[in-house]
Amino acid sequence: MKRLYDIAVIGAGIGGLTAGALLAKKGYSVAVFEAGHVPGGYCTSFKRQGFMFDSCLDAISGWGEYGWLRKVFKKLDIEEKIKMVRLEPLRVDNFAGDKINVPGTIPELINLLYGISPGEKDGILNLLDTMEEIYRIAMSTPPEVVYAYPGIKGVIGKYRDKTYKELLDEFITSPRARAVMCDRCAFLGLPPSKVSALVMTIMFMTYSSGGGYRIKGGACNLTDALVDALLGSGGELHLNAPVSDIIIEDGKACGIIVAGGKIRAKAVIAAAGAAAMCRVAGINADANKTSVSFYMVYLGLKDAPEIPDSMGYYPGYDIESTFADVARDVASPNASLEIINYSGLSPAMAPGGHTSVMLMSKAGYSYARPWNECRNYEADRVLSLAEKAIPGIKESVVFRETATPLTLEKYTGNLHGAAFGWEQSVSNTRISSHQRLRGLFFAGHWTYPGGGIESVAASGAAAAESAAALVNKEAYN
Ligand SMILES: Cc1cc2nc3c(=O)[nH]c(=O)nc-3n(C[C@H](O)[C@H](O)[C@H](O)COP(=O)(O)OP(=O)(O)OC[C@H]3O[C@@H](n4cnc5c(N)ncnc54)[C@H](O)[C@@H]3O)c2cc1C
């Protein structure tokens, strides 16, 4: 390990690795410091008794023609290093037995909604036109402008302070059509009445236009491709290297403290939980709320019934009510559930005749009882919920493991096991990456544009550009 770099990156999640790999490719001396013993943060995979699982992910966006993730991989010249498999359909929405195959293209989505609510064709078309316009502008405008520029006009200005429910209310009324349009609220962990119209639209549209993808062989392959790109261009990755502080001199970040030692750098990219990083850098990080966390049940199945690659189970069409008990009760009668079949698209992720599945349930960090006392009890309840969605699944279980919000926090340092950084509500949307200290840049899901692999790749690329500009400017001066 050297003692001086152009840029030091804190955290080897997808945000930090993206920044590090792009900077290394441009020839900067860069090192990524990771607290854990493996890189990837939430984007990792693990194997138990022959079954392989991604620790967290369901569907990855951003691999369509204009997707941010694809852009990063193109820039790094590593597009061919991973095999992305498109989910067809994008997902199956299961509303208490009413199963709807939701497509990953806009024309097919429009047709689906026309079929569901033939009397609302104008409303459906106008809604999707509006959402497409928001998405198009958001994808071609710097995120900080989209989310925070005070005078922004047009469709972004109109919907920035609205909730997703308010947006839908303007255009459609059919409960079944609205349920489909809200099926991915769990991806942001907020009900339609709270989630920002802007954030939800961008997330919904990126999946609905560019598609959702799985990484063949597991999410770890995405992480490995970025690590190889970083190392292949002369960058460094230091594992088991928790950063305990950021060195600030004359009002500028100029290094980090790792294992008690000083590493100096011309710029620092914090990609490891803005909340903690703001604290060590002495920045007031607002009183923002964190996003939802999850309770996961990883299952190895033998002779399982047919399980779609990605299914959302809901007790009815009222998506709002699936959030009612999140904080206290993961498997309440109101709860929704994500059912993810990993070995469907990657058969090597399970032994022959077997299936690797993850059940993912929204969960609060402070739970009714200590998590470790109730994780098995909750796993039984979550499995009973899954049985409603996929009859016969319970009988086929031969392996089971669980992870709670505490597990997520322990392995990634994400405050409260937050799945997507800050809560993406209207009041929380304007997060505080503008409260930067000179020389300190943020990447990852705590900064713009927010949670999800595609978004953190975008923030990593933006942070890399800003850090490189600062290093160049200082060299010139
Ligand atoms: C259950 C779940 C399901 C999800 N499903 C999806 C999905 O289907 N699709 C999708 O796109 N997104 C999904 N997400 C969200 C997505 O995984 C995250 O938004 C994204 O991976 C965050 O990347 P990151 O780089 O910001 O941070 P992280 O992945 O959190 O990585 C941060 C890294 O920093 C390290 N670190 C922390 N503190 C320090 C320190 N002091 N010093 C050094 N290193 C440190 C951590 O160990 C970690 O490796 C899901 C998340 C969860 C939890």
C-alpha cells in the first residue's frame, strides 16, 4: 500500500468500484479501501450446500441502450466480461392469485394496461407519455439539477414535489391498472402516497423501457468485472481496510485514516454510507430518514413447483396497504413478498433437480422483538406467505438460511440496513451531496441519483469525473 494517491475511494460497493475503475482507466493513481473481506457491498453472491444465491438483488436495470450501467461498462471496455440475461417477462405480479405477466417494454405495457382498463385508454397513454418525458429529461440532465435545482421548470418542476399517488391520480383510476403501475414501490420501500413521483417514475421507467436483468452465474460476476477493470488498469483494492476518518486540512479533504495509518490523497471519494462519512468529515448530514430494509429467506428447493424468475406477491390490488405494517411485522396479512428464482436463468446456481430461491420481505430495523430471537419464527411466516403465491413451495424446501436488517448493516455498514440509502420520499428527495467539502465527493446510494445498481454506477461515474477535474486543476495550479 502506498501512502499517497491521486484519489482514495472509501468502499468497494458498485458505486466505489465504478469510480475507482474509471479513474484507473484514465491513468490516475487510485486505491479503493473496503472494510469487508470481499468487494461488492450488496452486490455479492454466496454458496451453501451447493445452492448459490445473490445476497440481495432481484433485477438490475441500466443495461438497455441508454442505461447508465451499460455506459459505464462501455467506457471501461468490459461489456463482454459479463453475461446479462433479460427477464422475460420483467416480473409476474401475483395479486392474491390474479397473476399478470408484466412486460419490460413500453408498447407492451401500454397494451397490457389497455386490456386491464379499456375505458381509460387516454389516461393510460397520457400517464405513460408524462412518465417517459420525465425519464427522458432525467436521463439527460445531471441528477443534482433534476433533484435539487431550485428553478427547474417543465415536467420535472411540476412533479418534483408530488408523490407518485398524486401523479397516478391525475390519469388513471382502475385499481388493477394502478396496482401494476405500483408493483415496484417495494423497490424503493415506500407506498405510493409517500414515494417521490420523480424517483418512482425514473425507477419504473428504466425497468419498463430498458428491461430488467440478472447476471448469469450471480451478481458477484458484475463486481468481479469491475474489480478486474480496476486492477487491470493499475488501480488498487485493499480489503479488510475500514476507513475510520477523513483527513481534513485547511477546509479540504486530503486523505483518510485506515487501520490507524494516514493515506494522503488529492481527492477522496466516499462511497460507503454518506451518513457515516458526513459525520467523520464533520458535515451536517440532515435529519433525513433511511430507506426501508429487508428480511431475506434463502431457500434450496428439491422438485419445486414452477417458480417465475421474479414474482411480486400482493394480498390484493391495494399496494398502499402492503406498507402498513412494515416496521413491526414482516409477514403480516397485509404484507407483500418478492420471490426470486436465481437458478431459473442460471441453472448452475443450483444442483440438478434443485432450485435456488430468495424470499424478500420489507422489514423495519427496530423490530417488534430482537431479530435474533425471532428470525426462525419469521422465516416460517414468510414461507407461509410464499405458499400462498406458489402452492407447494413449502414442501420442497431442503435448505434454508435467513438474513435480517442487522445482517445487512453488519456486512455493509449501511445505516439501519437501509437497502437504498436515504428514504426516497418527497421531503427526503433533496439529499445533501451539495454539502460537500472541497476534495470530498460522494458516490453510492446515499447520494444522487439514489438506490439501485444502475444509479450507484451513475453516481460513481459522476464522482470520478468531479474528482479527476479537481486533481487536474490542482496539477495545473
Ligand atoms: C435486499 C436488497 C435488495 C435489493 N434489490 C435490488 C435490485 O433488485 N436491483 C437493484 O438495482 N438494486 C437493489 N438493491 C439496492 C442496491 O443493492 C444498492 O442500492 C447498491 O448495491 C448500493 O451500492 P453502493 O455502492 O452505494 O453501496 P454498498 O453496496 O452498500 O457498498 C458499500 C461498501 O462500503 C463498505 N464500507 C462501509 N463502511 C466502510 C468504511 N468505513 N471503510 C471502508 N469500507 C466501508 C461496505 O463494506 C460495502 O462493501 C437492493 C438492496 C437490498 C438490501
